Amino acid sequence: MKQIREAARKIPVLAETDVLVVGSGPGGLAASLAAAREGVNTILLERYGCFGGNITQAGVESIAWYRHADTIDVQGIGIELEQRAKQMGATDPEPQSQSEALNTELFKVVADTLVQEAGILPILHCMAVQTIMEGDTLKGIITESKSGRQAILAKRVIDATGDADIAHLAGAPWRIAPKNELLGVTVTFSLTGVDRKRFLSHVKMNPSTYKDWGVETSGKEDTMFSPYLKAPFLLAKEAGEIPGDLEIAGTWSRITEQGDATYLNIVYNLGRDATDVHDLTRAEMEGRKQAMWAVNALKKYTPGFENASLRSFGSSLGIRESRKIIGRYNLTEKDVRNQGRFDDAIGIFPEFLDGCGIVILPTTGRYFQVPYGIMVPQKVENLLVAGRCVAGDRISHSATRQMMCCTVTGQAAGVAAALSIKEKNHSSQVDIASLQTALSKQGVRIKR
């Protein structure tokens, strides 16, 4: 790649803080709230104009769609996000589970409220572009925004970017799967003008199950209802209205009384590296094209959608997988499928896998413990990683990428960062017993 040399220059310091959280999806929100509640100064930095990550950017409503009667679920800030949204009138019942579907526009206000109540310093419209290092210790980041190039100095940094951007810039080891193995990206969309009663009547007469997904299940999922749509797109392909080699299928969520289908997760674009700006561009544009094919198919072949029209696209791609750090411990498929237990557990997550051709729902009370080691990168001090880019193999990623699991690692990262400052230890050396005690006081479930 051709290169140019950038001239050295002095950079003004935008802020100094105890804990800096970069990225405000479920993991970043949980991390910043947890750190602030431990009594340390906390900044939450976000490149877009609202907090919430995939919730508010891609419009992902289903924060806990795995939850059923016998689920042993997480506790802590993840549940708080769901319950607070419900209290503020920002949810409806999720159609396939005992959970809430988030109103992702109103969730922007929910997130604002939580951040302000916690005394967190919010910084929106600001992107981290470089790290400030002293040897192997991270001391802060360089930002770019409308205010120019500035620095934020921090005693601890939490990478909740989803793509391990800060870990990468700091020189921590990471991996990314080959393009042909990466989980697909999605351009989500919503429609208006849906005849809700007619559509739900059609669904009742023609119910879909997880067996229709054509993926590995445990068997019990094969008879469970899923809000899945595939038939209209097959009909459109047969009619030559959708290219024959294109796979369009997916799920719906809230259908409002006003006739809005608020979250359609239908378009699945494979072979895109979310750390490559050209791939991101192609995925956005190709995704919108495919979404319009899907809209036309829904209008023509799905009862209740005859008069529907496009309401909105997601503000950004729904990304499922990119960089993952190489951690002090790397979670495995065996851990997730066999109720892994760890001495450094910082929370639990139900035995829920969604991705890599597998759907297993936690209807039997099984769960695994989440170890602290998957958040601790190698070769960089005072950096913790939360969210989908924690360390683990391909199948375990199908669990740790889930939004509620991201809140588990986020809350633990926030508490650990705060405790390490108080203990005057590096974040990699935080006392696990003290961390578990502090997390329990914050309402986290570490075991059943």
C-alpha cells in the first residue's frame, strides 16, 4: 500500500479520566455504568450521534430473544437495560420468547437517561483513531471529531468497539476469520402500511419453527415457533424477481398497531470484512438493493404486506463478527456446550448459540460461566475488552456476540477497571475474589 508521512504535531487534551470506554453498544453501556457506579470518573465515547450500538444503529430489537420459561438467565445491567426501557414505554412483547422487543428509537433516550443519571461524561460524534502508549501500557487515545484531533488520557481503557479497534491499535494480538467464514452482515429495514391483523392471522395459520432455518439444533427447537420468513422470497426467485443464487430469508419482530414492521432482519450479506472500508461500502449498497427485492416480494406474496412501503433502513450495518482478541484465556465450543465453570468467573450466560449454522435455545436451565480471562488482551496493560470481540473460538463466538452476553463482559470490565485503580494494580492483575464480590453487589449472577 502506498504511504505518506504525517508531520508531527502537538495535540490538545480533550479530557482526562479514570476509565474511558470506547464504544457504546450493550457492552460499552454496561461497562461505563458499572465503572461509574464504582465511584470512578468515567467517559463514554461514541463515534455516532447516539448510544446503543447495534440496538440504535442497526435497529436490533431482540436483546434477549433466547429467554424461555426454564432459562437460567443473566442478571445485572443487561436486565436493567431491558426493564428500564419497558418502564419508559420503549418496549413491546417479543414475539418468540419471554422477553421485551426494544423500541430502538426510544432506546436512544433510555441510554441518554442512564448515562446522565450515572454521572458519566458523554462524548458523541467522536472517533478513536490512535492509542497513546508508554511501553506496553495504554495511557489514552487520540480522537478525531468536528473539534479536530485531540487526546483523551485515561488510567484504564475499555475497548467496546465490537471490532477490537483499540486493542488492534495498541498492538495486542488478535485474529479474524477468513472472509468466507465470517458471519454475514445485515442491512436491516422497517416497513409501514402493514395490515397487522391479516399478517398475524396468516402467521397463525402458517407457523414457522427453527427447523425452517435449516441449521443444527438440539432437536427441541424444531417444534418451537420462530418469526421466520422464507416462502415469499422463494416465490419471488421462482418468478425471476430475485436472483436465483441469492439467499434471502430472516425474521420479523414488532408489528405495531399502526402497521409498522419495525425490524426486518432479512438480508444476510456474506464475505464482508467489517474492518475493510471497501467491504463496508459494498455491503451497505448491496444490502439496500437486496432489501428492496425483499420488500417487493413481501408486498406480492405475504398476506398483510400488500400495501406496505419502506419506512427506514438501519443507520449502519448489523455486524456479527470481525476481529477477536487473543486473550489470557480463549473460550471454546466445549466450554459453551458443556456448562463450563471457571475460577475467574465474572457472570453467566445461558447455553444459547446463534450463528455458524447452529441455533440452540436455553430451555433446559443450562448455562456456562464467563471467565475474566477472555477480556484480558495479551501484551498490553490497562486495557480490557468487552462485547463481541472477546477471546474465543468460532462456535463460542455464537454465544459471546449476543447482546445480553456483551452486557456481562461489559459490566465486568467496568467494575474491574475501577477496582484495579483503587487497588493500584494493572487491570490484568485485579483480585478476582474482590471483583466477584463487587459484581455480586451490583446484582450480577456469577452462579445459579
